[in-house]
Amino acid sequence: MIPVLESRTLRASPPLDYASLVHADRVHGSLYSLPQVFDDEMDAIFHKGWVYVGHESEIPKPGDYVSRRMGKQSMILTRGADQEIALLYDRCPHRGNKICPADHGSVQSFVCVYHGWAFKPNGEFLMMPAPEGFPEGCDKAALSMARAPRLESYGGFVFASLAPQGISLDRHLGRGKTMIDMLNGLSPEGRVRLDAGWMKHRLHGNWKGLVENHVDGYHPQIVHGSLLRANKPFAGVRDRKDTSASRVRDLGNGHAELDFAADFRQRNVMLGWTGGVSTERLPNYVDAMRQAYGEAEANRRLIDGPPHAAIFPNLLLAEMNIMFIEPLSEKETLQQTTAVMMEGGAELNPRTLRRCEGALGPAGFLISDDAEITDIVQQGVSNTLPEWLLLKRGMHDEVVEEGGTRAGGLKDETTQRAFWSHYKNVMA
């Protein structure tokens, strides 16, 4: 006898009221742990909004490509024969096979391993085996790989949106552009390269917690205490006492900054951000900077150093390192990291690479601390009580600076409130 299966109606979960889950001084813990929240975020933020997907220097020649994720979509960032950059959905338009098996490489054409369909590096249909089996007059343009509808770059950093319409990249970046400008401005040629290779870390935590942690000036003395004690130049510059002159800023649109420049200026030592390398050890780099920007301006840049900022939602400028995050689930995130290579900075670049390996490599001092705290935080937020997580620190001391940025002390939660305020606007 064949059993009769009971008919069941699949019911979608009711929409979440994000306006009630995010307040000015607190957020609800469920935002870090519910699968429904993750699904909503991938649609509203990572599919419809602007997301960092790569850097122009990663694909310098026609045929070069890197594989990336946007939310739940597998994508290919590639450069065509005409030097145009495109972002392609990694899906064969014939029967849906994933086309690109590698993280990066260079091709003359993308070839589907299922039925042998071939496409130009820009995704245009090229050929298929046994084409006579298709009806005469078949529109080959309709057989090309699908593209992200919007793709733009700023300062070499490439952003994309899977929504055909929405705010411009210029409006989305807003004051965040100053952070990219600051980084590029430490190159005598005004350009950086991200071609040193990417280190991948699969972290057991929610993606939002990683962004919050990146611009959190409150935790380093605790989480990274052993490193600060061992590395005296680092500890001296990054004074974690409440008397530090460093500031945190809400740059708008979810972007936020940890600004260490004030502490560097008090020390008045050029290249302090390199870990104590003197100008005498980098004479060609220093001279090239002065030739490019003039002595006074070059000296200012060499004292102030690079930015430490988060560009909503997934790009992290970590001084002389770049990180970007790809959410995998509500409790798992892939973080990729590379060292910033300066065009015209041949003396500086090897030192930057070694420092990146020491801090953020497989046995890095910083990444091991952050990976552990990410895991511990996720375990905690998966509990149900207390319901709310606090964002109150420094609310009473914030100031609005010239230009409209909201700023607080180094240990204040101005940067976290910046993220959640924009998150609420997008999600609600």
C-alpha cells in the first residue's frame, strides 16, 4: 500500500520590524543569530546595495579574473579584451553549471566543463559544440553570461550592486571617499596595488560583529594586550588610555573611522605608523613623496599615516592592510586580507608585507586574538538573555565637527552607532 503524504502549506515567516530591533543606544541580540535576519540582509544590503568586490590591480591584463561572492551570489570579476572590467554571475546560461572553479587566474575564454560552451572574458557568448542542434536564428546575445547591472570604481576600489537602480556609488561612499584618498595619498604616484595575494580566514561569527570590531577602540588593551606589551612602539603610538588624542568618527552611510593621526602628530615622528622605521631607511620613498606633493604636505602625510576605517558594508581599511568580508551564514564569515603595496614604494612594500604576515597571517598576533573573540561573541549572542546589547558608551560626549562628522573619544561607541544607524535605515 502506498502511503498518503499529508499535505502541508509552507508559510513564510512574517517580516521582521527592524525599526523596533535597532535603537539609538542598543540593538536586539537576535540580529546576530536569526537565519531570517541573514536572509533579509543579503537581499537588502548585499544584493541591492553597493558592495566592495575587488581592486583594479588584481586584474591588470585582459583575461585576468578573481572569484568573489556578493551575498548569496557567486560572481567573477574580470577584465575584457577592451580593458573594460565586468562582474559576471558564475553560472552558465545553458544549464546553470558553475563555470569558474578557481579563486583567480587568467583565461582566453571561460569554458563550461559540462557541455563545453565558451565565453569571452567579458562574458559574451563565443561558441558551443554542435550548434546545429539549436533552432536557426537563435539570439546569441541572449546566450551570454549575465552581468551585474551596476559596476563602478573609486580610487581603484571596485564596487557593484545587483540592483539595476538605486543611489549612486558617489552618494553611497560620501565621506568614506576621504579614507580611500588618504590611503592612495601615501603613494608617490597616488595609487596602491592589492596584488600580493589574499589570506583567507573562515571565522565563526556574524559579519556585523567583524565590522563593529574593526572600528572598536575599546577592546585592544584587553584582547590584544599581549601584543601591545610586546611591541613597545605600537603601544606607544596607540595609547589606549582615556587621555589618547585619537578620535572615532561617524562618517555617514554606515562608514566609520578610528583616527590615530592626532597621537602621531603629538609624537611628530614621520613613518611612526610603519612600526618605527626611520626616514633614513626609506630615503627613496620619502624623496619621491616630497617630489610628488611638496615637502610640507609630504611630511604631513608621512606623520599622519594611513586610515583605519570601515566602508559599509564589507570593506575594511586596516592602515597598511586591506580586509573584506563575505558573509556565509548568520554565524560564519569569510574574511580576506592582503597587504597594501604602494606604487612608487619599492623600499616600503617588503616591510609592509612582512608586518601583514606577522599580524594577520595564519599565525598572526592580531588575527588569532580577533578570531577567538569572534567565536566567543557568537556563542554569547546565540543565548536569548539579556535581550539587548548596549551602545551607550560616549553618547553624552559626542561632538559634531566641521563638515558634519560626529566624533567621540577613542573608546567611545560612536563607530558602532554609525553602523547600526545606517543598518536600520536600509533594513527598515
